Amino acid sequence: MAAYLAKAGVKCVVFERELFPRPHVGESLVPSSTRVFNELDFIPVMEEAKFPHKLGAVWTADEQGKEYSHDWDVLGPESHAHIRFEERAQPGVNQIYTYHVDRGKFDMLLLKHAQKLGATVYQGVKVSGVDFSREQPSVRFNMGHQEMGVNVRMVVDASGRHTVLGNQLKLKVHDKVFDQYAIHTWFRGFDRELLTKSRAEGDYIYVHFLPISNSWVWQIPITEDITSIGVVTQKKNFAKSKQGREDFFWNCLETRPRLSDALRRAEQVGTFKEEGDYSYAMKQLCGDRFVMVGDAGRFVDPIFSTGVSIALNSSRFAHKDILGALESNDFSRASFSNFETTIARGTKNWYDFISVYYRLNVLFTYFVTDRRYRLDVLKLLQGDVYDEARPEVLTKMMKMVSEVESNPGHQWHKLLGDLTSHAFEPGAEASEPELVEVV
């Protein structure tokens, strides 16, 4: 956001609570990110950093005891589905790959880029809140033991899952359905070609299904020899103790023996990290003199690298409304309606897509391997979710899930997951998450 505004000649200041570089989860990008990088002249920085190129994605499942027999490519006991981003041309995207990133390094480079474009950046400054009682908001923060403030024309909350304004203004609502947690770490020397069909797939992102309900593993290349591995599961499966959680990580991996054995042979780099409180929304994403972007406004389950995608694109859309508000000197909520409408549409589509995915994994892989639907699914996976109220392929997916639910004799009926079953009940609207207000 700061890079967009500074490039447009807007005087802006960033108050960053952390000291960069700092570790952060969310290491795999989607191709729609390239539009943002192109607009900010950031592609040369990405290339110079030599981040691994991400040309596609792979999903694997253990075939033993499962009925994942529909057109999957089979590798021994595992099933395998894949996509390549180059299969569908994207307007405004001029390369066939996106990136996997070390978020500590990537975020620092982006912050420095914003500074280079003219933004003022203060690191290690934690914002405590915003005073909206006067015409111009006052951003409050501490310098040492002294509380200070600065008056601004408007505020962009990009505080991530700290959700500064969402908490202060009591706008935050938790998602009672997607209560996923993750435990993850890095490994050196992991054989990334273990479950590949070809060596070219070694640097793809991998999603490994687990036979544990609503659980999966990510595999993301970070450097030539370091790989990020994370287990995502429901909160109810998550152990309470630190040792118990590490045991849980390995117990999950052992349900995929080839994957587990390869990780045991690799070197663990660093400690396990945990991510919780995954999914939530806000009653509104903007108001008079403020907008909330990225995780500060919405977070959906990370299965399709949604976090960074929504963050980058929300700044892409919101900065245009901000420039308009500056030009007209109208900072009312209505001035940011295009941003709010567009992001709400995109996150609804992500939410529907993920609801289908968790309800019936096999349906997702059926659609992605069917030539009639493949490019429509690929469009979603590329991050192009903002231009349609509901893509036709999502409607077809939901209809098929309902057919499987209503037919106990269907070969996929016993593969239905229970996490998002509510979304397909008669009269339910899958795009409306079950939310509970945080008091």
C-alpha cells in the first residue's frame, strides 16, 4: 500500500511494529500477485533475490484404502493431480510463473521498495489505536515510555492478524467453521522430487492430503535446499502442550509414510512455529477516513495461498479509491465502496471454493483433471477471483456436492468431510460463513 501511494506522489508514513527482517508464514504466492509487482516495478527486485519460481501446483493423496480412482495419475501407492499456470493466459500477467518466498526477506525487500519510492517508514513502532474523535484521525503509538500521536488525512490498517482497528471498533467476527490451526518448520535436504511425475515439478507447491479429517500438509520450496513443511488441521485435533503438538506433527506425517521417511532423513532447520485463530471477517472493511487491507480485514483458510493474494490485491484496489478520495477531499466510507465491493466479492469466491474443497476433496481433483472445467478451476487457483459474482464452475461444484450428499450409494458419499457440511444443507448459502461476534 505504501509503495502504491508513494509512487503516486502521496505523502504517507508506515508505522511497523516489528524490526525487519522478521519471520512470517505465507511463503507461496499466486500468479495474480504479478500484476501488483508489475505496477510497482518490483519484478526486477524479485528476480535479483532469486526466489524459487513457482510454475504450478500438485495435490497428492494416499491411494491405499481410498476411492480416489477417478482419472488421477498414480505413483505407486499415491495419487497425483497437477496444474501448470501457463495453461491459462492471464491479462496483465506477463510470465508463466509466480514465486515461493522467504517471507522475512520478501517483506523486507518490499518495505525497502516503498521507502525508495518515497514512503516514510518507522520500524519497531507499535500503534496502540486511532483517535477518530476529531475531523482528522490521530494515530497513537509509543516512543519509549511516551505515548505520541500524529494527525493524518486517513488511516490504512495493514496490521495483519493483530487487527488493530477491527478490535478497537469492535468490527471483528470469528468464523466458527474454519477453525484451522497449523504447525510448521523448515527442513534442509528434503527430497522434493519424491512424489513428482517429472523433475520439472520439484519446485511446484505441493498439497498432501491426510487421512485425518480436514487435514493436509503443505510443501513449499524456500531455497535450493530448504523446504517449508506445515500441517494444517482443525483446532479440536491440536494438542494443548508444545511437546504434544510436535508429536502431532510427526504423527500426521506418518500417515503418509514415504513423506515422513523423507523428512526424517532431512535436517530440521529452526523450531516449530504455530499459527492459530485462522479465519475471521469484519462487519465492514472501511469507514470514514479508514480502510482495512489484507489480514487486517479478512482471513480465509490458507489452502490456496489466499492470505498474500488478498493482501496484495486489496492494496491494489484500495489505493485507487484512496487517490480518488484525496482528489475529491471526500474521505467518507462511500469513497471506498469500489474497494469494499470488489474485495468482498473475491473473498466470497475464495470462501465458496474452500468450502467445496473441504467438503469433498475428490471433487476438486475431479474438476481440475477434467478438460471441461480445468481452465475455470485454474483461473481460481491463479487468484483471479474478483471479477465475477460467482464463477460458473463454483456453481457446478456446489451442485455436484449436493448430489453426492443426497445419494448414500454414490461412490464418493463416504468421502464427504464434515467441516463445511453446513454450507450445502437445504436452504443454506455457502457464501455466507457462520460467524460469531467477538466482544
